[in-house]
Amino acid sequence: MKIEKHWGISLLAVLAIGPGLMLNTALNSIHEILQKTFNNQSYISITPVLIGVISFAFCIPFGPILRHKLGERRTYVFSMCLFLIGAIVSITSNSFLGMGIGRFLQGIGTGLTLMMMIPMLVLSFPIHKRNFALLILIGGFYGSSVTGIFLGMLVNSYGHWRWLFYIAIVLSLLGICLSYKFLTNDHSKQQQKDHLPFDIIGLTLMFIFTAFIAFTLLNLQKLGWTSTYVWIGIVGSITFLCFLFIAEWHIENPLIPFRLVVSPKPALAILIAIIGNISMSLTLLSLQGLLKNGSVFDKGDISLIYIGLFVGIVIAAILSTILYDKVGPGVLGILGAIIIMGVNIQWIYLKGTVPAFLFVSSFAALIAGVGLTVASGLMGAALGGPLPSLVPRMVTVQFIRVIASAVIPVSSSVVFAKVYKDNLMTVSSEGQLASKENFTQSLHLKSEIITYHTFSAFSCLLSFLVLILSFLMFLTGKGHKLAHKPHDKEKNKENLNAEKIHSTKAKKTTPLPPLDGSSKESFSNQVIGDSEYREALKKFGQPKYSPNKMVYMGDQEYRKALKRIKDIGE
């Protein structure tokens, strides 16, 4: 059976990035099991997770660079081999140190492929089907993270975790085999001798910044907020983030071009993605806790309840694919925020025995709502600026997002422990029950439920903030479309033919939209053509390309330049 190239590239993208995202979320929920397995108190159980995520974030900017040097297939195979070796090391390790080395290799492999495969994924679809790229981005990538939550639940239920890495090995081998069918190394032939100097300063500052982040989170998990080491790490992280921001702002060829995300739409999109992720973490923590402590379901029933996660993925992927071009990222974010708020408000006031169907529907609604905010944030940032700088802008967005995904779970767990302890002290003053044993059990159960409700309330406030940010993004316009219908393509061809006739015979034709930005509506709803997408990638791949120079070229000026090139060619 012949597989169309765009579906083949989509499969390769999911196989390259999905297993890494899956392992990150799965391992993040099985700390206690890892601690019991290795029985080593010198390392805390969060270490392998943090090492994997931090190395993932650090290597994101190098994927496009390596692709330019080696070619797409060699880069893909090299990255997948690193991930494969890391999975083998993790399976065979008997300590946190060995597993940390394996997770480090896996993080490198995932980071190198992320920003190589996402642009290829979008470009591989025909222009009238390009909105289907969102189906893969939400269903495949976001779905992989959610699948990790489900697998983590299975590990906690049955106590075995090494099979997670066996799944990763199988998926990696499948990706390597398929890469020889769908990928080539043609891009590596486009080498030029002259090139801009490599950003050594940015590399050094980025390494120090990510090292401080890892140092801070490890000590935060082990020692809490009162530790001097934690505050040294926080101050160091903020300081070197500022240094990195200032340096990359002025360097001609930065690894992380922060200049590209300071305009309103990308900045709002990043905030929506990060705050939406925090809201999901808090709400999911509350729902999982209430499911564990406040229900009488057995392991089989709980597994069925978690199926709601996959229902939510399907809903988010389909709605994002259908609605993005029609309503824009702002409306998607508003819809997602309202759904998250609804789930949290329901659980804040819900008491007593809860039926299984309510858990299923809540999981589905939560994941669907967050999926819509993810689509709003990522695509709003990607298409929220000049097209020639699309890829480097997404490098910056993904770097910030992955760093945030490392900080959020650790901070949430530490805050939960602090709030739970405070609630336990408050509840203990209410008086004793019939026996000391029942009293102790009741105290812990009641304190946890109060804490879960507190987190739901806080998540509701965050989703309201996402609602406000999404409305502000809505005011900035829809942005570029991903796709358009075939009849629109034919209409564009007719306009081009009419323009040719006008230039040769001086006949009157329908005027084109103004290129000076006077018609805001016509600009805000433009379609991204193949030539513009490919030119954006080409500019980023060429050694002489500088994001700082291109940031000043607006979309209208870029389109005008393209038109002049066509006129000269004729």
C-alpha cells in the first residue's frame, strides 16, 4: 500500500518526538516507584525526568543547524540512534545516575528532531490540506504527552516501569526504518563557504541558564522553598536568563532570537500556552487525587476512566483542524479557557460520591480545552510575525515552552505539599473522632480533598487569565491562514492571468490588495503559500541568514518583493 508523502512525514515526526514527550510525562508521575526500585537516597526520583527535559530544551536550536550540515535523513537517523541508545541505557541501569545518562541522550535526540520535523511536517501537506498539520501536531505531539499520563497511571497501578522504554525502542527502530523511504539528504548539498560566525556567547549563556534551572529544581524538590540553594538557583537562573536575552537581542546570528517573539501576537501566544499548561497540571492533579481518594473504583474501572483523556485529544485535534482557519487562534483560546473553567467550577462545588461518567467527561473536557489553548498558543506564535522568520521564531517559542514544562510539575508538587501540610494542621484542630486510627485517616483524607479543591480554584483563576489573553489575541486579528480551498486556488490563478493581461495589453482588471498595509483585514487573513513557506525555511537554512535583519521586513514588504521577482522573471 502506497503512503502519501505528507502522511509519511507526519508519521516520522510523531515517531521522532512523541516517545520523548510520552516518557517525560509518564516518568513524572512515578517518582515513588523509581525511588523504591533504585533504593538510593543520594539522588531524588525527579532527577531522570529533569535531565531529560533540560537536555531536550537545550538542543532545540541545533536541529535546523544540524539539518543544514548533514541533511534531513542523516540528522533524523543520528537523533533517533541517540534516543535508542538512551532507552537501552535506561532499561539496563540500576541507579539514578545510569538512568540519568540514558535520559540525557534521549533528551538530545528529541530536541534535535523537534524543529527539523515540525516545519517539514507543515510543508509536506498540499496547501489546500495544510490545516491537517494541526491534526498531527495536536493529536500526535500533545496526544503523546497525554498518553504518558495514562501509561504513568498503569505503572502506578501495577508497579513495573521498564516496559515504557521497550515501547520507546520499538518506536525508534520503526522511525529509523521508515526514514529511508520518506527522507533524503538533498538539503546538505546546499552548502556555502561564507557564513556568519557561530553564536558562542549564546551557547555559553544558554548552557549556564539551563544548568541553573536544573540545579534549582532538583534542590526545590529535595529541600523545599526555604533552602538557601534554591534561592541561589532562582537568582542565578533569572540573572543568566537576562544575560541570555540581552546577548541574543544584539547578536547578529542568535541561537535563540528573542527579538522575534516580543510583538503582541507571539508574546500573547507564549503566555497562553504556558498558563494553559499550568492550569492543566493543577486540574489534572486534583482530578487524579479525587479519583484515588474519593472513589470506590478498582484498577480496571480507573483504567477505563482514563480513556476520557484520549477522547479529549480527539476532540481537540478535530476542532483545531476545522476551526483554526475560520476563527483564528484568539477564538480557539477563548473556547479552550471556557471549557477549563467549566471543569474546575464543577469540581469546586462537587461533594459526595461521584459517578464514573463524571470523571470520564471531566478528563475529556479538560484535555480538549487545554488542547485548544495549545493550538492557539503554538500556531498563534508561529504565524504571528513575518513569514521569513517563522522557523527561528518557533525555535524561541519551543525553547521557552519546554523550559516551562520542566518548571511546572516540580513547582506544582512542592506547592501541593505545602498547602496540604497547612490544611492538615487546620483540620487537626477540629477535634478527634472515635479512635486515633480513624482520626488520622480522616485527617489526611480531608486535608487532601481540601487541597485538591484549592488547586481547582486556582486553576480556574488561571484559565480566566487565559481567557483574557485569548481575547487580546483575538483583537490582534486572525493572522495567516494555514490552508485554503481548491476553488480559492483557482481564483488566484485567474487573478494572476488577469494581471498578466493587464501588464501586456493595459486592460482594466480587479486591483490587488494594497501592499502598504492600508487594508488591515486583507492582510490579517492572508494565505501562506508554498513559495513563502519554503523561502522562509530556505532563508533560515542559508548560512548568511540573520533573523535580526529579517525581523524588520514585514509580511507585506516580503510579498511585494516576491511579486517583483516574478515580474522580473517574466
